[in-house]
Amino acid sequence: MSTTASEEFRLRWGGYGLTTAEIHYRMPDHPSLLQLFVWQAYDLAPGFPTLRGFLDHWQRELDGALHSVRVAHQKLIRPSEWRAVDGIIQIH
């Protein structure tokens, strides 16, 4: 069994978070129609260099013109979100 951390864990520990982009683009043969593409990767907010690189590649290499991009980002490693409660809950 390996004792090294996974690449995903190292990225999260380094400040990366899970980024999801909802990309609407125009169909090359039918520009009045929009198509949806969902992209997901680990990226750094607020600059999003990985997403920006992907969108630059899209504009350079693909025919479908971008219409809009909506981004959601969740940093997965962060301080604990619990608070101490004064009391005891008895189960049985």
C-alpha cells in the first residue's frame, strides 16, 4: 500500500478547489441554437488559470462560439465548521 498522497489531495492542500463551469456555446451549423457543455477540474480561485486556459483553447481551436460561462467553485479543505454546544444529548 502506498503512503504517498494522491494528486487530487495535493492540489486541494495547495489551495485548489473543485471548479465546475457551465459553458453555453453556439452551434457552428445553427448559430441561433445554444448547446451546453459542463467542465470540471481543480483550479485556483479567483483567477481560475486552468479554466482560462481551457477557454482560450476553446476559442482558438473549436468552431462553436462561446455565449456564456457560469462558474461554481468549492474549496474542499478549510477550517472545521462546527461549534461546541453546552449540553448533553442522551440517546438511551
